[in-house]
Amino acid sequence: MARINFVELPVGDTASVKAFYETTFRWALTAFGPSYASTMTGDVDLGLQGDRLEATKAPLPVIEVNGLDAWTARIEAAGGRLVRPIFAFPGGRRFHFVDPAGNELAVMEADH
């Protein structure tokens, strides 16, 4: 299984952007510290990354997979380039890569 399950947006002020989405669309966003919040629907969720050191330059599609470790070699063999090695986050692990067109994406596996 591999599917886009998350899109992470770079934001400057997490609180104000969180309030915008909650007010405008009536979405419930869970705060994970002062600089991160996300919806938790279990479908395609939205994350808000307010930490400038962690944020990407553009929206970050996140692809959910099983067997995360095997995917790094698979992506490199197909012409992708790893730009951030596997790391843990609340709820799982992920890594970032750039596709042949220069788009940054992430691949994640949820904790089971």
C-alpha cells in the first residue's frame, strides 16, 4: 500500500493559521507543541509546520507506506534523491526525497 495521506504546509505562525482553518472550514486541528498542528481524520490530513528549521519551502505531500526502510532504496533506484534521512516523529517515522522534477515529498510509516 502506498497512498498520499498527509499534506504539510509551511506556516510562519501556527496559531493564526490553525485558527484560520478551524474557523473557515470548521476543521479540528490537534496541536503538537507550539509550532505544529494537524487534522486527525485518518483520511488525507493537513499539517501546519511553523518551525522554520523544519518547514519545507512548499507544501509537502506525505506518502504512507508499509516497510519504510525498503523504500529509500526503491526511490533512489527510480531516480529520486534522499534529502532527509529516516527520523521519528509523534506517530511514526519518515524520510524526505526529491523527485526527478525537484519536488520534495516525504514517505512515512505509522507506528503500529
